[in-house]
Amino acid sequence: MTVQFPERLNIADWLLDARVREGTGRGGDRPAVLTETGTFTYREVQALANRFGHLLRSAGVQPEQRVIIALPDGPEFVAALFGTLKVGAVVVMVNPQLAVDAIEYFYQYTRATVAIVHRHSAPAFQAARSAATRVIVVGETATTRAIEGASPELETFPSHRDDAAIWLFSGGTTVPMVPGFTAPGLLEMKMCHISAVPSPSSSSTSNVRFHLSYSSTGSASPADVASRRDERSCCAASGWTTI
């Protein structure tokens, strides 16, 4: 059965805010991000995403503008992704280890207004930066203070279901191609992970896992999305570890 999505649909609300609205002791307090240094609940991820959203708004980001996210796996990547979506902007995910000439290509192609990068890869992104793109460096003292000083509350922008949500470029040796995904398109793909990290049995050395699962059977609601049964079956089929 085809899922009927509402006209106003923001992935951040569907997959993150809805978990927190389930109430204390339920979805909002479940683990969402696991790292070597600690665990982040959905509520904590939401608060950090809201702070990133305020940071982007203060940088002048408007709905439907592109925001490059070039961060390593971790809570900041997850929060930057959802913070971008929450202000109605379009996520552009790129490899944080790109060379300067490749970064220049992405700047020119996407016309991104902001790039969120880690301090370890910041020099390349700053060297390639065009005058129209502002670089926000995660890990720098000024950025940390701005994030910590921002409000943990933010109203999610009411994106239209046909608005672009995420640009995900292809890899390989040819010129990167980009499919632009709308919210329904992403959800209908039954994506088990927004930030997909292999299970411990894989060859990856990453120690961060994060998932938000979705079941497309019936007229699914945000509450249906969070069911543990759907999470396990969806992630098992895709080879990822359920938190």
C-alpha cells in the first residue's frame, strides 16, 4: 500500500522531533547516537540539532539554500544534518577528506551558502571557498561557544513534501552526479540510516552508530516509524546494527 505523506513534510520533524513528542521515558529518551565517549538520546540530538539550526540562521541561511556538511561520523554530523533540515535548507553531504580542486567543484555546482566542516579538514575547505560561501568550523573555540550559547529550542520549518531535502553525490572516478532527494523520496526508499555506519562485524573502524528507521507498510505515522519491530527488520535486511 502506498504511504500518503502530508503536504507539509520535514524529515527532521518526521524522524527526530516526533520521537521527542512521544514523551518522557519513551522515544525521546531512547539512545540515538552511540560513541566511544557516550550515548546521546533523541532528545539530546534534537537539542544539539536546534543549536546548529540557530547557528545556520545567524549565518544567513534561508530555506531551500544548500548547506555543505563535511564532517566525520559523530553527534556533530547528525546534529548538523538535522539542524540544516530544521531550518528548511538542503543538506549536501560530501567527503571531509576532499582535495581543494574537488571542493571547488562542489562549491561551484551547489552554490552552497554555508559549509560546515571539522577543524582538521578546514584548511582545504577555506582555501577553496568562494566569496559566497561561509565556512563554519566545528571544533574551533568560537564555533563551540556559538553552539553552546544557542537555544536548544527551534521550530522546524514547514517544508513542502516536494522540496529538495538532501543532495547526495555519487562517488567513483568520473564527474560526481547528484540525485536530489525529497522527503517522501527518502522515506520511500526505506532508509534505515540517515548516517549509516556498519555493524561491528564489518571492516569499518568507525565507532559511531546512528539510525532512524522507517516502515512503509500501510499508512505509517511518525509513531509507527519508531517501532522497535520495524527498526530491527529494516536494519537487519540492510546489514546494519540496531541500537
